[in-house]
Amino acid sequence: MAEPALREIMRREVPTVALSDTVARVARVLADSGLPGVPVVDDGVVVGIVTDKDIVQREANVSSPTVVPFLDHFFVADAGHKLPVELEKILATDAESLMTHPVINIRDTASLEDTATVMIDRNVSVLPVLDHENNLVGIVSRADLVAVIARLENSRQESGPANT
């Protein structure tokens, strides 16, 4: 099995958020997509990325005594009750204040090796994929690479040892 090009690995359905989207919206997009990060787009241009680490790190700055009361407030709010002021501030924070920018991205022509190298060298778990015109055409995560590597390794094992 030949090493696939990035355009064969990447996810083509890319969830995105806007600069003004709230933390609640960004967190929902991340949870629904299963991706560790989501591109922030302004006028069709990728201007940043918000990762699950950014969301969790933001929550770590909350002076809440434990996680359970925080979650209780969240679920009470979901039931239509007023949010505590501190939680309102957290949920009102927008993607622009949380995002990492400039964003590290990769071209759709990159190889598996190039993609893995960028992820490790830059310590990122997700990369927006751009075409030659800088249009967002996909997204790739470490988990996507692991799945491809597993298929490649299985294929190599099935083909057996090389004849010498």
C-alpha cells in the first residue's frame, strides 16, 4: 500500500467558527465534531484555531471550588435558570479571545511524513488544510494520522516479509 497524500487523509467536512462565536458555541462544535480543534474563519480566511486545550485552559482560570458545582450551574442554566455572573462571563468569551493565531496550517499536497513532522515539531494535534489559493479544504488530526498508519502497518504485515 502506497503512502497516501494528505488530500486522501484529511476530513473534507470542516466545522468552523466565527471570531464572535461564544465559548459555548465553540465547545459544542468541538464536541459534535470529535476534533481536537476548530478553525476560526473571518471573511472566508482562516485567522486562528481554538483547540480543546484552549477551552479546558480557560475553565482552569475559573475560581470555582470544584468541577461538580460548575457542571450543576451549567445544567441548571440549560434548564432555563439564570446563570451565575462568573459563568456568564465564561460563556460570553468569544473565539477571538481564545484562538491561537497565527494558525499553523498545511497544504493539501503534503505527504503523511510532512504532516506528522509539522504536528510533532509544532506540538499541534490538528491542522487546517489549505489549497494552493489558501482556501480551507480540509482538516487533519493526529487521530486521523494514527488511523492511516494503522492501515499502512496492517497492509505491510499482510504482504509478508520481503523476499531476499
